[in-house]
Amino acid sequence: MRSILAPTILAIALGVFSCNGAEVVRATVYKSPTCGCCGKWIEHLEAAGLEVESVDVADMSIIKSDHDVPTRLASCHTALIGGYLIEGHVPVEDIERLLEERPDIVGLAVPGMPIGSPGMEGPNPESYDVLAFDATGATRSFATHHP
């Protein structure tokens, strides 16, 4: 019995579920109730099939502090997905790669709000990096996106 329950317990802890063979990834996104680009990023996740719980928070600095988000990596919203911290406008394809590879990191971040990232579409898009970060706050490039 233990061997049957262990994968289910792990899936619940990671927020990843399977239904009819299709994996469903759940995300909890903490955002300001007045932030429009956060809502657009949530739509980006949902369009890729993620189930999103959106949590409006009056003071995002508390969420970032509670989850040890390095200040230099901060953006407008913070998400918990599959056991990882996702900070800012990270493209869903990078989240999917993260969940497939499962590196030993805390999470991914797109610092600031670069124009052209998911949820920040607009004129004059810019190149930006998705950074992987560990518990010490050390970063490395995980992906680079160009217009």
C-alpha cells in the first residue's frame, strides 16, 4: 500500500496531478489586486493548461519576504508551482522545462517587468533573461528570450 500512496503524496506536495494521462500543473499566484499585467500572466499560464489559484495581496513585500525572494530578482507577482518559486513574468515554456528537468534550485525569476515578456506585451519588446536561483541567492541564466 505504501508504494501506491507515495507517488500520490508526492504529486500533491508538488502541485502536479494526472487525469486521464494528462498532467495538470497547479499554480498559486500572489499578486496585487490592481495589477493588470499579473492577470495577463495568469491568462498565459491558463492558456497552457495550468490550473491557477490567484491570491490578491495588499502588501507583496510580505510574500516576497516570507518566500526569501532576493530583492534584486523581484517583480510584481510571485508564484508557487510544482515545488518551485516563480518570480515575475517567466514564460510557461520555461516553467514546463523546469518541471521536466527538476534542477536543484529554489526557482526562476524574470526581474522587473521587461516589455515583451508574457503579460507585458507591447511595442518595442526587449530581450530578457530568465534566471535560475538557489537558496543562497546565486543566479545563473536558465533561458534568454529575444523579440
